[in-house]
Amino acid sequence: LDDENFQFAAQAGCSDVVIHLVDYFRGSEDATDQPIGSLSGWGEAGDPEELWSFEDLRDIRERAERWNLRIAAIENFDPAHWSDVLLGGPRRDTQLEGIKTLIRRVGRAGIPCIGYNFSIAGVAGRTMGPYARGDALSVGMEGPVDTPVPRGMAWNMRLRNPPDPEPLEETTHGQLWERVEYFLRAVIPVAEEAGVVLAAHPDDPPLPSVRSTPRLVHRPDLYQKLIDLVPSPNNQLEYCLGTLGEMTEGDVYDSTRAYARQGKIAYVHCRNVSGKVPFYRETFIDEGALDIPKLLEILHEKNFGGVVIPDHSPRMACDAPWHAGMAFALGYLRASIQRIEEATQ
Ligand SMILES: [Mn+2]
């Protein structure tokens, strides 16, 4: 979140940015742009006692504004701040008070949205390989991964180092839905008051179970269940087209119509993918199975007013593999959006 990266986004034509404050690679040797990690996760979760400060949030927003960029959202809570909310553990209510404090600070700092992913195993079970065009390094899945999550891990990060060898206690889908309802009932009223939208990412990879833990949103219709659970204008979706494309059920175009029509899409993760779980590959934005311009047209037709971000991009062969991949995706998005806007003016 330095000036150089904000300047890069401004030069690529971005109006808004979605930022991450979680250090996914803490204490890890393997710091790549997309964390894969081993069976003991990505990196170490943060300090449970140290919440993001109002001053830091405000400073980040002000720095972005110097490049004419708005902060559209902060993406992801640190597992240290809500592990027992996910696991139904004894510190759940204490952690929820912390999350409420964070939401209030984010609102006061002038940031309108927090993206979250209510998941025990988190983004786990993926592999990395030369999956995209020209053997570009990208991520995918090569079969289901059922090795249980050890105790002391949540959301694919380590809460303790090393995690216990014992597996986590078993959770049912019903229990997971009770936990997300408990979470939303606690925090949505605070989010309403603070003027912050909470936006849910689907489970990536979207299988009913990963590492012997249940997944919440692994079909497009489960997004509806989530927004109906606690009805509020502040209960919305971090709408991930790539993940929806990886799902074996539903139709991504119909789903996009349905959720955009309801005004439930807070912001869009826009990437392309080929294949379905448990065998899929992330591709460049202009290859893969999804018709990205068609999806953007649907969003435009349904008067979607939020932001679209590239999510991930394969790494390109040069000195700045991540930046080049992002610039390629941003150029493609920008051209597609300009074309739609010109055609409908
Ligand atoms: Mn995503």
C-alpha cells in the first residue's frame, strides 16, 4: 500500500482499489502473489490483540486519494481476529466485539465495505503450475484434498506455531450455517450504523467439503440463503466470477442477473477459469470458459454501481510477473467496460 503501487493502479486506469491488510505470508518462506501453502497453511495469523487502528486506516485512504483512488473495500479479516467465530470456539463473543470495533473504525475512516470469507479451511487445496497460456504460472486444483485441518489452524493460516497434530473437531454444514447466522446477527446492526457493507466471498475452491471441513457457499443458490439469513442492505456479496465458474452447479450468467437485480453485489472479482472443481485452472482473463464481456454487460444492464477488480491473474514472464499479469487484466477490463459504456450512451 505504498505510493508506487497506488500510482501503478492510477496509471492502469483504476478509479478504486480493494486492499488487503492481512499478511498472508507472515513467517513463511514462500511469499508469492497467490498463497498456496502446504498442509500447515500459508503463514502465521496476526496478533489477536492488535486490531487495525483508525489512524492507519485513515492514512491509507488519504494516501490513495492523493492518486485519485478511492478505497472501495478492505478484503478479509485476519484469522487471529475471528478464528473462534469461524470455529464456534470459547472466545467467539470476545472476538465479535473486536470485529465490531474494526467495522466502526473502517466506517469512521471513510471506507465503505469489508469483504470476508466465512470459511474454516479457507482457500485451501489448490496447486500451482504452468496452467495458463504460454505456460504462465497460475493456480488450480488437481483433485479433492481431504487431509483434515489440524487444531491451531483456521482459514488456512496458523494460529499457533506449529499447529497441533490432532485434527479439528468435526463440524456439520448445519453448525457452520448457525455460526454464520450468529456472526451476521451480531455484526450487521453495527455495520448498518457504521455505514459499512459486509460482502461475502464464496468458498474457493467451491466444493461441499475441503480438508474434511464443510463449506458455506459452494453453489450459486447458497448465496441467496446467505443474504436471506439476515436481511439488510449491508448484507451483500463479494461476487467472485471465477469461483462461480468453478462450481459444478448453476449458471454463472443467470446467477449474475439474479444477484445484480437484487442489488446484492457489493463488488466483483473478475477472473477467468477453465474446468470445474475438483479439476480446474485459473487462466488469463481472455481465455477460459467464462464470457467476461457478456458478464460485464449483464452487470451494466442491471445497473450494478460497484467496482470490478481483476482478482487474480497468471504471472507473466518478466521482471514484474504480478504487475504485468494485473496490467493485462486491467487493460482488458477497461477496454470491455469502455466499449459497453459507449454502446449504451
Ligand atoms: Mn475471488
